[in-house]
Amino acid sequence: MFTRRMVFSSAVFWVLVIAILPLSGRGVASETQEVVTVKMVDMPPVFQPATITIRTGETVEWKNIGNEVHHATSDPSLAIKNSDVGNPPGAQAFDSGFLKPGETFTHTFKTPGTYRYACAVHETKGMVGEIIVK
């Protein structure tokens, strides 16, 4: 049979568990970060969607769903035309490197503004995109 002491001890135990659990990070649902996916398509070579609007702190994932190598860069030194790429003042350029079919690249945008980017492989065919970060 349960005594008052056992009931009290059990209650104290559960109060401590409830108080300590959030501090440990275990068993507590964390805020999930929203990820916006941009597909890299072969025919015609395009980013889908070509323009997206996100909030500061959100992440964009580029996914090569085609059969060719693709690339996403906002680095002017890697573009054929400087007007195809660009970053807001104070923002770092991003560069995926060459992505084989099925590969992905993610970048989290911390600086608001407009980012213009291109596929270094298909820029001359019009594979350019824009990300507006608010």
C-alpha cells in the first residue's frame, strides 16, 4: 500500500523531471526551420521557381532533379554576366559547387535584400534565379 511518504516522493520526482527535461533538450519539440526547395531542371534549364520570397533566417535548398550537372551561385566572379548575380550589401555570396543529379545544396539567408544567382553551366541559356529575403 502507498504511504504518504511514497506519494510525496513520487510527486517530487515528477516535478523535478518536468522542470529538468526542458533544460536537457531531450523530449522537447524544437522549432522546425522552414526550408524552401528550388528545383534544378534540365529541359529547358531553369530554376523552379525562378523567384522566391522568404524571411530572414529561412533556408533554401536547391535540388538537382535533372540528369545534367547544375550549379547555383551568387558570386560575381563565377558568373559570365555580372548583372545575372548579386548580393545585398553586407551579405556573403553563396555557391553550391557543381551538383550531380540527385544532389542538393542548402543556404540559410541571414541578410535581408535581393539575391540574384545563376547556374554557371547554363547561365547563357537563361538559368538564373532570384531570392527576395524580407
